[in-house]
Amino acid sequence: MPVNKIQVGQVWKKNDTGQNYLVTKVFAEALATFAVLRKAGAEEEDRLRVKVERSGAAETLPGFVYAQEAEHF
């Protein structure tokens, strides 16, 4: 599900596992934007770096759905 802007603190649900991930950082690198996510409640686990996809004015993370709007958390 696309959102207007991906921001730190948002919760996204991974499609294949159903686990919730928290956006901890958003940064631009060359011509792309990336989001760093960590599993909710698992501060010590490895983080995921996901390339942000844009479609018009909306942004999304491939393989994830925005959990807060979809009421999946």
C-alpha cells in the first residue's frame, strides 16, 4: 500500500512472513532512496535495507504493506 512519504517511525508488515518492521532511517544514495527497517521488538537483530519505489506522488516498499493504515499491527 503506497503512502505519501515514508518516514522514520512508520510500521510496515512484511508480506511473506507477516512480521512487523519499524522504519529506523530513510536516506538518499545516488539517484535512489532507501529505508532501513528493523523487526519490531527485536532491536538486536540485523536490519533490512529496502529501496523505496515511487509511483507518482506515492511511495512504497516492495514486499511490505503499510501496517498502520491497513490495521495489521
